[in-house]
Amino acid sequence: MSTLLGHYNYWIVIVLMMTGFYTVIARPNLVKKIIGLFIFQTSVFILFISMAKVEGGTAPIIEEGYSLYSNPLPHVLILTAIVVGLATTALGLALVVRIQEAYGTTNEDDIHIQDETD
Amino acid sequence: MLLSNLPALQVVVPLVSAPICLLLRRPGHAWACALTVSWAVLAMAVLLLRQVALEGTISYPLGAWATPWGIEYRIDMLAALVSLVIAIIGAVVMPYARRSVMQELDDEHIGAFYTCYLLCLTGLLGIVVTGDAFNLFVFLEISSLSSYVLISLGRDRRALTAAFQYLVMGTIGATFILIGVGLMYMMTGTLNMADLAQRLPAVDDTRTVRVAFAFVTVGVSIKLALFPLHIWLPNAYTYAPSVVSIFLAATATKVGVYVLLRLFFTVFGIQFSFDDMHVGDIVVWLAVAAVLTGSLVAIFQDNLKRMLAYSSVAQIGYIVLGIALATGAGVSAGIIYLFNHALIKGALFMALGGIMLRLGSVELRDLHGLLRQMPWTVAAIIAGGLSLIGVPLTAGFISKWYLVVAALEGSYWPLAFIVLASSLLTVIYVWRIVEATCFSAPGDERPGLREAPLSMLLPTWLLIALNLYIGVDAGVLTGLADTAAAALVEEALP
């Protein structure tokens, strides 16, 4: 029980990741796909950030009286990954706008039908 | 001074020039900028290869931060070879690009096109030179994001959906790699690849490391379009602008193969990857499936770009087949194949770009009797096709020869047989092109149809000539590939 609850951060990560992944695969709406993709990426951000936590550790600033610090490196890495994720989402949504202009729909199934009847 | 900073310059020069291209509003100026940078990159790649060949692996601490704390750029023979492939294709495709891009893109997009091209170049070169696992992810995303944009610039509206599909799959792949890197960091506390290689064996036997291995393997397999994760590739190559098809077909998947080699051999080590995780046993069957299905599906395609795209799926299969053997000869064959295939596919897609420019279509039925009007372009396709099949005196023969020898050395008879059998499938689809262009009567008159312009023919034939040269005298290439492969396989066997 304690291992189950003690690793609750991983459970959150897994639930988020699978929610996002399912949305990407199962939803025909392209905007929803992009949202799912972003949730999927966000779960990995949480995975990184939660593993940087050192129990009893404080923010990594050198000061009298503190010797235990949380690991700042994963935070920095994720800062980069968030930028990448943001760029991906922005580009994805921009593509959806262009697809809407070209096909008149953002539904994947309708797009397939239009492509096949071309 | 300049020479000692080459590893960083090779990435920084295209990165800094990319926004300049956007600012130079005139299409011609942006093109000139991209052309200059591509040639500078080629010069740097040649210098780096020379330096590595003479002095061995180069380690370059970025910003003079000592490894393993800072980011290290590490260039060994494999990295130098792959960056040379990228640089050659980049340098050859740029003179070609001017006419093709002018016709296929709107004027206002051309500056942005060259910006994205340079960013893509930056990302690909960065992946190859970096020795840091997280840095690799960042460069992977730089190259991927820019290639999504490049693909979406295609004329056909299906380019948009192709780019979207690639974006979704590519992001999932990259995120998988990120998860893997995170899990490795969790166990070892380091991101430097050489450092990881030293620390991973101690924690090899944990589920975390095995899961990390699985995640990065699947992630990279999406990037290199290994069967059955290749579904993004055919549409992306078919509907992208010609220049983008050339550049991506010749470089992007090859860099994916490079990442696979790095992870299997340098980071995780041959023992863990192949003996403990049995990745070779799995990947070899995927590679065989890729070779057979890719070639079979290619036979039934009427759009030549799509035909070559499926052929690319098959060729990736051959390359991975060599790697999956996990012997010095196998890996060396894989590297030789990688190099030659970049030249072959580059040349073939270039010839198609010429046809696209003059004819506006690459459907097989529109090409009947094209030999009469565009003899040099069609001859280039035939020469490239022969190389794709693996006819002696072409580069394709060299790569298939080494692959078959490597398979026989490991006494994998069925694999050698499959390589030869699928070459016959290649004969069939190449013959379909030859039949249509040379032996069919043209359906309708095409008044005013001329040969492709010289600025596009010359680069095409340059790649064909390189092809034939390697087919005759492959000594230098195989020597370098053997060195690279020996370093990989031995490095992993302490």
C-alpha cells in the first residue's frame, strides 16, 4: 500500500499520459488530437519535475543553515521541453487552421473521405 | 582558433543564418544565403572528417564547461561520416533548389522556406555531433518541427494532412525518447552519453533501465520509419515540395539510424542491447518485413514519388538489417548502405523534381515516352534505379554486397536470400519506370516540353557520378565505415 501511495506522482503521470495518448489515437477531431498530444507531453514534464524532489530538500540557493537541496537540473531540462511542447502545439494548431481552410473540416474521417473522392 | 571550434561552428553557422534568411525578404537573397551556408557546412564537414581520420575522436566541451557537467560535442568516425552525408546532400540540393522552389512555392513563403531548411540542417547536424542525451532530444525537435513546416509547404492540400500526421507521430516518438532519457537520468544522474555508458552497466538489471531502453528504441524507430512505424513517411515524401522530398529522404531517416546506432552501441552497450534485451532478434524481423512489404507496395504505386517513398521504407529495412546483426561487418555494411542510399535516393528524387518542374506531375501515366523530351533526366532515373537494384559498378552493388557478406559471415543464409530476393522486387518497380518513359508511346502531345534546366540537371548528375565512382572505387568509404563500425562494436565490448 505504501509503495502504491508513496509513488503517487507516477500514478498521476501514467493517468495523464494515457489520457493524452488515448485522445490522440481515438478522437477524429484534429484540435482534440493536439490537446491530447499536449497532455501527453505534460505528463512527461511532471515525471521529470517530480523526480527532482529530494525529501526535506529546499530550493537550490546557497545559504547558512541549509545543506540539502532539490535537484535543479530536471527543472531546467523541462523548461526547454516546455518550449518545445509549446512550439509543437502552436505549429499543430496552425496546421489545423490551414486544414480547415483547405478542406472545410477538422474531422479526420471527413478529410479521408474527401481525399479518397479526389 | 577557427579550426578548433569547428564542432560548434558546424551547428552554430546554420542556426544563426536561419533568421537572416527570414530578414532578407527577397527570395534570391535568401537563396544565396542558404547556398553559402550549405557550402560552408560542407567545407566544415570535410575538415572535421579529415581531423577525425588523422587524430581520432574529437571531444569539444561547449562553452568550456568540463564534461560530464557541461554539454559535450563528441565527433567520432561515425558522426563525421553521417555529418558528411548531410553536408553533401545540403550542398548539392541548394543550387538545385532555386528553380524548383521558385516554381513550387509562392514568393512570400520562399524566405521562410530557406529559414526552415537551415533550421532543419542545424537540427540534423546537431543530433550527429552532440554527446549529450538531452541535447539530442532538443536537436531532434528542432529538425522535426522545421521539417513539419517544410512538408506542409507542398502545393497539394494533402501536404497539410501529411504534415499533421507526421507532427503527431513525430511528437509521440520524440516524447518517448524524452521519457527514456528521463528514466536513464533517474538511474544514473548523468546525461552525457559517454558517462551514461560507464554508469549504466551497474544498474543494468533494473526494470527502469529496461523500460528506458524500450521507450527510446520505439521513439527512434518512429523517427527512422522502421516498419510498422513508417506510415507517416509515404504521404510526407509524396506531397512535400520536391526539394524537401530530396533533402528529407536523403538525410532525416539516416540521422534516425545514426541515433539508433548511438543508443544501441555507445550508450547501452552491445551486451545489454543485444544479449540481455535481445533487440537484434526483434529488429531483424521488423527489418525483413520492411524490406519485403516496402518493395512489394512500391511495385503497385503509380505516383513515382510515392513509389520511391515506399522504396525508402524498404531501404531503411536493409540498413537496420545490417545493424541488427551486431557484428563489425554488419554494422559496417549498415553504415555503407546509409551513405550510398542517401546518394541514390537524393539523385532519384532530384530527377523527379526536374520532371515536376517541366511536367507538373510525376504520375506514371503522364510520363509515357518522356525519354524523347527529357533524355538526361530519364537517364538519371535509370542510372539511379540500377543503383537502387544493386547492379555492379554502382554504389548500390557495393552496399548490398557488404550486407550479403555480413549476413553470410554470421551464417544467416535466409537473410542473404531475402536481400537478393527483394532486389528482384526492386527490378520490377524500376522496370515499370523504364517501360513507361522509354518504351511507351506518348499519350498526348506535349508541345514545348524541354529538358530540365542545367541548374537542376548538374546536381542530379553530380550525385549519379558520385554513385558510379563509389561503385568503381569504394575503398575510401568502406575503410572509413569499417573504422567507424569497429569503434562502435569494440567500444561496447570493454
